[in-house]
Amino acid sequence: MIPSSVADTAALLAQGGYVADTALATTVHLSLVMQRPLFLEGEPGTGKTEIAKVLAAGLDRRLVRLQCYDGLDLSAAAYEWDHARQLMAIRIAEASGSANRTALSSDIYAREFLQSRPLLSAIDPSQPPAVLLIDELDRADEPFEAFLLEVLADFQLTIPEFGTIHAATPPVVVITSNRTREVHDAIRRRCLYHWVDYPDARREREILARKAPNVAAKLSAEIVAFVQRLRTVDLFKLPGVAETIDWAAALTHLDQHELAPGAVDETLGVLLKYQDDIAKIKGAEAARLVTEAKVAAAPKNPFE
């Protein structure tokens, strides 16, 4: 199931609607064939999470997602003992008069009392192979990264009361970060790294053609030209590819066939997510960008 070449990897991603450049396809391919975690860093909205989803679908694997957040701990990320069932087992053993302390302490730490969380689920040998997505690792506390090292290095998890669980088939691991803080070198050393940047105009047009095929060709070209120019403006949050796709869909729902300053002003909330950014662009600046986008998107005269 693993693609045999960079071209096959790019084709697998394209089959899932993901348009990857050669550098990204190469890094993904090497991650698959070398069985190394893939660490994707970049601005929000550049398509990092989507890569894991596409790989899971293309490789016919389960997608196991660990969404990171401040305060994430081992019980939420890896495993947790079912204390209620353990207590019930103890009471049943005591009531039946068969409570042998040594045997009971072994029995209550059996696999049936172990609740899987994403990290354990991804390497569970009793489960089908998985793609493990560790999403937005930079949102988790730094000490949490230490929990990941064993999983990333050896695709195993050691549980003190139970033992070590090894993956029968190593999961494909994709780690994403929006770089709100630096991820520790110990994590980076275990991964293959790629910075996922905003796409250039050609690739963004291709993405829009795949993700929003109902958008008129002229409108699609003007949208991409507008967004490409918008990303050169000093904004609090630049629009990602997801916002480009949403904006194209919104303008199509409003029966727009080309960009117009009025329609742009009315729909900036789809493209920009902060009021200060909207206020900065709305009006004269939006009109200027529309004019430039129309010129850039206009078909070129081959005789010029």
C-alpha cells in the first residue's frame, strides 16, 4: 500500500484532492518508506492537517487524531485505567470470598480494564493499521512532549502496571504545529520536517479547481489573484487556503461571476477573521485589490 516513488506519492495525495509540490511529496514519500514521523510546521490554514486525512483515505487506514491543547496529559492522550470497573471487580472478588491479594492486583490490571486513548489506539496490535495525527502539538504544554518520545522512536508504549505494547504495523505519524511556540529538538530529531507554506497562484488555482469545481473559471482566477495580493498586506491573520475555498463558495452562492468591490466588502468576514483586518481592507483598499486582481487574472494576449 505504500507508494513506491515520489510521483506515486504525489498521485496518491492528488487522488485525495491534495495538490502537493515536489518538495512536500518527496518528504511525505520518505516518511512513508523510512517509517519516520512527519513533522509539518506552518501558518494555520495551509493544509497540514489535510495531509493526514488524505493519507488515511489513500492508504486505507484508520485516522486516529490527537487534538492537542493546554493541559493535555497522559490519561487523555495515551491510556487510562477504568477505575469504576476495577473497583467493581474487587468488590465482586471480596463478596465471593476469593480475594487473593496477589492474584487480584494482577487481575485488575488486565487489558480489559485499560481504556485506549489516541496514542495507544494507534499502536494497538489488535486494531487495523492507523494514521496517527498529532494535531497542533505547539498548543500542548512542553512537558507533554516527553510522553511522545517512546511512541515516535519505537512505536511502542510502556504502561507500568501492564507492560509494553508494541505496534504490529507501525502507524503513519503526522505531527502538525502552527509555531505558536518552539517544539523541542528531541521531537524534531525523530521526525522528517517540512514547512508548509501558502501556495503560489498556480497551485492555489489548482486547489480551488479541485475543492470548488462549481466556481466559474473567471471568478476563480480573480479570487486567487485577490487572495495572493491580500497576503502581502500586513494583517493580524492572513487568509489560508481553507478561507480561499470558503470565500469562493460564498461568492458562488451569491451568484457572483466576477469580483466586485461591493460583494467583496460584504463577504470579507468569510475571508478574514478579525475586525481590525476587515476594517483595514474594507472600502478603498478592497477596491484597489479587486482592480489589481482583475488585471492579473485577465487572459494574456499571446501577440503582446
